Amino acid sequence: MNAQLKNAEKTVVIRELQRKRSAVDQLQRKLNSYKCVPQTFHLFEKMAVLKEELVALANNTSELVATLQINDIVIVDYMENVELQFSRFNVLHNEIEDYIKSSR
């Protein structure tokens, strides 16, 4: 039963990471939208940095999901990485929302 509980927890974490990965794709599309065209050099630089950070976050999240999907991986060993991914996503999401507000 304990193994089933750990597998269920692992499945939940993997699904949540996959949702965050999909959300990163949505943020990338949002940044590429005509509504987010930078009007100043500062905003142009900021957009470039945000796009780079999104690519890095997407890659890291995909790698973490692939690692966690290995059958003999124990989720507890990776919880710090998972929490870091969630934290990075939240910070980046807020920065993108701030950028969008300032670009209008």
C-alpha cells in the first residue's frame, strides 16, 4: 500500500509539472503576440531575457518530468527540484505579467 501511495503522489507531481510545462508554452505564445511588442529598448531587452528564461524553464521542466517518469525513481529525492521548478515558474509568470502591463 505504501508503494501505491508513493506512486500516486509521483503521478500527481508529474501531472502538475506537465501542466506547468503547458503553461510555459502559453506564456511563450503570449510573449510572441502582437500585443507584447516592445516599445522601448528596455522593454526589448526585457522581452529577450524573459524568452530565454522561458526556454530554460521549459527544458528543465521537461527533463525533470522525464526523470520522474522512470519507474525506480523515488519522488522524495526530487522534491526540492520540483519545488524549485514551481517557484521559478511562479516568479517568471509574475515577471511576464508585469512586462505585459508595462508594454501596453
